[in-house]
Amino acid sequence: MDPVTHLASGALVAMALPDTRRSRWFMPFALICAVLPDADVFFGATPLDYLTLHRGITHSFAGGAVMALLMALLFLPLLRRAPRDAVGSGGVHTWGYARYALAAYGLILLHIFLDCITTYGTQVFLPFSDYRVALPAVFIIDPVMTLVMLACIVAAMGRAHRRTFAALGLAWTLLWPGASLAVQQHVQSGLVAKLAAQPVPPQSVAVIPEALAPFNWKVVVDDGRRYGMARYQLLNPDAPLAFELFEKADPVLYRRLSEAEELFRVYGRFAMFMTQENRQENGAAVIAYRDLRFASTVPFMRMLRGEGVPFQLWARLSADGQLEGFRFVQGRAAGGSDAAGGAGGTGGIGGGDWVPVTR
């Protein structure tokens, strides 16, 4: 999810817990814990680092526990400061270290949950497994979910019913994704039955959240050789599905590229619906690999992005078909020799120059 949603979740937790209102430091503590797992965006500087580290160990149950213990230790002197108007034995300043650590871990787990309900994939089981948990519940930015959370925060700022409004906001972070996931399951089961009745039914059907889900969904079908991608509108369910067709990645060629460069192996594990586009660039064979998870079927999103799709991996082949260079594009650049501006250098996260491969 986006940083605003994570910050809102931290504020709601701080407002919902008892004895925190008069503490000067608990709200900053909660906000930092709520966004702390995304500190992994500062780790490393290469495409390989990004694909392996983002939503990696800092988003895992084990890594989150370590971060919670460190955050509680770091903030302990500040959180234990009694407010000037402190009366009696109550108050967040009377909590022990274990309670602060538990609160920090709860905030980090909420961050992990909010990331798991998107389709990017979160490696929650590191360091024991790099399996990515990805639930197709909400789009990476969900304005309905976030705006309701912010409204609950504003309502909780009043003197009355502070904890009640905050609790409602936290309940919304569960109810909205749950309802959206139920819609996704309903849409998918209906489309599977509908497409199965075609003369040549697809091998698989996937329904993925689009911008403004659950009203927009991306349908990806696999016929064995190609992927088809179309938009499904919840408010117009009878509209025909206009599938765009994309060639699937050639597994033999991709295996050869993976043996030549580690980034291709990692990208192959990261991508769910990998497509392949062959081009010629300055007389050399160039192949663009994209993941349809990050393509869009919504017109206004396509207008904002242009032709580009985030998270592209490009390969340049020599005359004998061997990998001689690669480039990773994290942003929305469309491709070609001038497509990946931003990072410069040799294959930075945002794109940049071709990275040569030595044989």
C-alpha cells in the first residue's frame, strides 16, 4: 500500500489504544513503526537488490519482530517520560519495555497485512522461505479505503469517542479488503464458468484488482501460448471482454538468459504473467519482458502511464543469440534506447544504460 495509508494505520492504532492521548511521544512512535518496513527501499542500488530486498526481510514476521524490539528500545526513554499533568499510576509512560515492543510489532504486522492484500507479493516468511504472499483484494492505491481511514482520524481528534472512531477506522482496514476479496472471488467464479463455455476455453483465468477496485478488475487468461488481458467493470458486468493478446515468454530462451544473468532468474520468480516482445534496436535483437500485473486496462491509468508498464526487464542479444546486455525499468518508460530515463549510470533501479554481460 501507499505511505499515506500506512501512516493512517499508525495514527489509528495510537488513537485506539488506551492511555496514549497525553503522551507526546507515542504518536510519533506509532507513525514510524507503521512505515518502518518500507525502509527497505533504501537498501541496495541495483535492480537485483530491489527485487530481492523490497518487501523482503523487513516485511517478514521474523524481521518485523527484530525491528519491534529495536524500536521499543530506542524510544523507551522518550515513552517513559511522564506528562506534566500525569495523575495516578495510569498512562502510557507506565508501560514496560515488553508492552512497547508488543505495540511496535502490532503496528509492523498491520503494515505487512496491508501489503499482503495487494498483488505485488510480500515475503513474510523470510529468512526461511522467499515465497511471496499476494492476495488480490485491493489496488496498490485504494482511495476509498484510505479516505475512510482519514475521516475516522479526523473524527477521533475530537474530545468525544476518540477510541471508538479509531477502532472503526481499524475495523475498516479489515472489512474493506475482505469485502473486495469476496467480490473478486464472485467475479472470478462467474468468469471461469462463462469462459469455460467457449469453443476453446482458456487454461486459467485470473482476476486482479485494478485502479478503483472493486469496481474495476483486470482479467488475465492463459491459452497456453498467449495471455489475454481485459477490463471487467462491476457496474457493467454484461459488457463484452475485449482481450488484448500478449505472447508468453519463451521458457527455453528465458532459461538460457537466467543461466547467464542472476537478475533474470529472480525476475522469473517475481513475475506472475510474464510476456515477451521482440524488437530490433540498432541492428541488435532486443527482448522486452513485462508482467501483466503492472499493466492497466483502465483508460485514465493508461493515459497517465502512456505506453509504459512498470517493472520491465530488457535483454539485448548478440548475433549468435547470447545475452550481451540487460536493463531493468522500474518506472513507466515504454522502451527503446531512450525509454528508461531517470537513474542513469549502469542499470540503476529507475532504468538507465544497458548493463553489459561478460561471458
